[in-house]
Amino acid sequence: MFITADQITATNQAAFDTTQALATKSFAGLEKLVELNLAAAKALMTESFSHAQATLAAKDLQQAMALQNGLLAPMAEKSVAYSRHVYGITVETGAEFSKAFEGKAADAQKAFNQVVENVARNAPVGTESAVAVFKSALASSQTAIDSAQSSAKKALAVAESNMAAVTEQALSAAAAVTQKA
């Protein structure tokens, strides 16, 4: 089997298309983060001035301290919400990359298997046992790769579950602070 100029061109075009798609997805994720940061900064500035104005308008030290204590819980809730948004954007962008990688890996594995089958069909007489050993090793390595990918997906699911639990604990702690204030 010989590689033709058309095959090289098609491979290069596919690699270019994949790179372009991943760059576009990366930029979209970055754009979402920038929008989130701008919105958070604007809200923080507005709330800071409102809070400062309310504190300056306090009639006594007791009222000023109550305003300060009342600021803690909303800040904690907003921090958790911000972290949740950042995490969501990161997971979404990472999922896009994983999907693209898995697709390309499957295509590469399929192409490699076709090459191995072609070599096996054209192997010299008497090398059948060597070809069978090679095919067995190849199948074992593919099984190991599939197992590693499955384990990585399970680990990611556990990490996402833990992140959700930590977020809920932080929200509960912020609610407890609000009730005490």
C-alpha cells in the first residue's frame, strides 16, 4: 500500500480543520471567562459603592457593624457562584477537547489496524505465528488504553461530584453565617 499525494493532502486538511476547531473552542471558552470576569468586576464595583454609601449613612457604630457583618454571607455566596461558573466553563471546554481527542484517537486506531491487517495479509509464508503474536499484543494494548480512558472518565466524574459537594458545603456555611449575623 502506497501513500498518495491526495492522502497526504487529506490528512493535512483534516489536521488543519481539527486545529482550527480546537482553537475556536479555546477562544470561545476564553471569551466566556472574560465576559464572566467583566460582569463580576462590574457587580463588585457597584455593590462596593452601594455598601460604602450605606456604611457612611449609618447612624451609629452598631448599625455600621451590622452592615459589615451582613456583607460576609453574600460575598461567600457570590464567590461560590463565581467558582461554579468558572468550573462550568472549564468543564465544557475540556469536554470539547476530550471529544475531539477521542474521535481522532479512534480514527488513528482504525487506520493503524487497517495497516496491520494489510501487512498481515501480505506477510511472507511462515511468519503467521509472528503476525498472530503481534496482533495479540496490539489487541492487549488497545484493551489497556480503553481501560485507562474508562478509569480517567470515572475519576473525572468523581472529581465533579466532589466539586459539587464542596460547593454545597460552602453554600451551607454561607447560609449559616447569614443566620448568625
